[in-house]
Amino acid sequence: MGQLISVDGVECVIRVGEDDMRLSALEFCCKFSKR
């Protein structure tokens, strides 16, 4: 399961999993942006 969103023309993929919780700088920012 994952959510693909576009931020400033940049594709940001937020992965949601039990074992795979790797968040990049952009993903981290996107996640915090959607409170």
C-alpha cells in the first residue's frame, strides 16, 4: 500500500507498511504536511 502525490512537480511516494517504514526527506515532509 502506498500513496503517490505530486509536490511542486516532484513525485512523492509515501509507503505504508509494517516492516517497510522508510521515509525520505520529501516523504517525511509530505506526511507532516497532511496532518
